[in-house]
Amino acid sequence: MHTHPGLGASPRPSDHDIQVDAAIAPVFRLRTGSSYYGAIIVSPGHDGLAFTGHFDQDGDSVPIDRIWEVGSRFRLTHSIDNSEADLTAAFDRNVRAFGPAIQRTLADLSVAIVGCGGTGSAVAEQLVRLGVRRLRLIDPDLLSDSNITRVYGSSAADVGRPKVDVLRDHLTRIRPDIRCDTERSMITVRTTARRLADCDIAFGCTDDNAGRLVLSRLATYLLLPVVDIGVLLSSAEGGSLTGIDARVTLLVPGSACLVCRGRVDLRRAAAELLTPDERTRLADEGYAPALGNVEPAVISFTSLVGAVAVSELLERLIGFGPAPRPSEILVRYHDREISTNIALPNAGHYCDQSSGKWGLADAEPFLEQIWQA
């Protein structure tokens, strides 16, 4: 890291910077055992941080074109050599609300959506209409008859098609210029989880505990902000609705993970990773919770919590809310109540800074956990 102090100073490398890099790079590689070396030059610009940078491996040099800051606030800064995207008239109302800089940030973000059902499809549609252009959709399932009542963009003709394909087709009809990658897989598959390394933020819209365990670790090991979403509808016998509870939990460096918060059922997570035969045998023996119950779901409530989650991304970019910012929002719609909380990591847990796991991306095994596939 080099600094060129003074308002308006150029962050371009000087002859001295080049000499320093040439001297430091071999020592860095020797001491770390890494083939990589990178450098950034920063200076104070009139509109904030100005920088240039490069990333080298085996004689090849790649420019660093953006810095993505995550924490209490999110901020995307482009290199002075990287041109900003033009804004179209389609987003005029957005720009009137939060300005052109936030609109350009939305256009440049790469967003993963894990789970493309009622909640995931609601999140995806809102993101695209806000101006997000790059999405990665992950879901293993085919669209069923009961999905049509909740999955945005679906119709009876789509039954039997992969959910990711149905949602991709819908989103590209809204904005043909987006890049929408699809993966018919589960986040509990190692190769699928690894591909989230090139995303800026992930929305966890899955209802399985095993998937939440992976997302929780990704937030720490990749410094990848994760917005985890949950909806629970409670019904009495006979079908009367007794409870409408929703949760939006933001996982960023310094906040408690889903395990520390008690938001993951570890026994169910273990059972979800078993084969069907193993699951049945252990459930019969009383060692694993029975799985497979179909939970109630209603589009108005999945859409509600999806809107809360997307709005939380906007708040972290814009900063319109109070500080300190909560890391979890709880909605009890049956009581018309909303509350927030802040939870810190348990001492020594992987999400705690003292564990040394922050940004430990290339740990082996990946995320330092056991994988089934």
C-alpha cells in the first residue's frame, strides 16, 4: 500500500513506487510462499478515495479496477483508470431518490441469489428493477404446481422446468442487457460454493439449515456480505394462520454468524446432508430429526421479507438509517411489530476476528469444513 498525500495528488505510480514494488515483491513471495503480489496507491480525491493498483502472478500483471468495502457501510470505489457506466433514463426515479453514484454502484455489483423460490424470485426482480446487471442464480429444484403461486415470472407452462431457468428468462425480459448466470445446484456442493468468490454480495433465500451453514462461513472466509432471509408461517390445526414471522440477518465482518445467533438447527443441518437411506435409518433410531415436512408459504409474506432484505442493501450503500446499524431485523407481521438487534461473535468462534479466519479464502478444505461433494 502506497500513499500519495495531499488533496488532488495523483495516485498513479511514480518511479520510486515502481522501484519499491520491484524490491518488495520477491521478499513478499518468499516469506508468504505465495506466487501473488499486489500493490495499491491511494490519494485523497475531491470526491473521496482515489487509487490505482495492480495484481501480479508469474510475470502477468492485471490492473485492480475496483475496491469493495464491507462492514457497517458498503462502498464501491473505481480506479481512476476505470470509466463509470452511463446511466439510462430508465433509472431516473432512482437517481432522484439516492443520486447517480449509488445507481452506478448497483449497476456494477455482482449479486448471488441462493434459492430461487418465493423469496429469491422476489429479491431478484427487485434487484434487476433497481439496476443490478450481474446476477448468479443458484437452485437445484424444478418448478412445481405449488411454486406458481409465489415464484415471480412463472406460469403453468413452466412447471417441470428448472427454477433458475424460469427466473433467468423472466429477469432478461425485464432488462435484456443483464448478465444472469444460472446453476442448478445446491450451495452445499463445494464447486458451487467456490463460485461465489467472484460475487460482491449474496442473498440467502434457502430454507435448509445445511445451506445456511455454508453461507455463514462464506461471509467470514471470503469477506462476502450475506443477507440471510427467513420466513415462518404458523398455522393451527384446520388451517387458521396464527403467526407471521420474518427475519433478515446481515452477515458482515464484526457481526455474529448464524451459528452464534442460534439461527441454524445443527441437528437438522446434519440430517439434510445425509442420503435418504441414512436419514430414514437415523430418524427411526431417534438420532436424526425427521425431515420433509412442507412448510406453508404465501406470496405477500415472502415478498414482504424480500423487500426488507433488498432495502437493507440500499441502506448500507446510502446510509439513511440510524447508527449503530443493526445486523438483524425481525418482523412479526401478525402483531404489526418490527424490531432490530446487534449480536457480536462468540469469543474464539470462526466469525470472531481473534480466530484469524477473516478472509482466509484459500483454506484447505474449502471453508475448513467437510464436504459431501
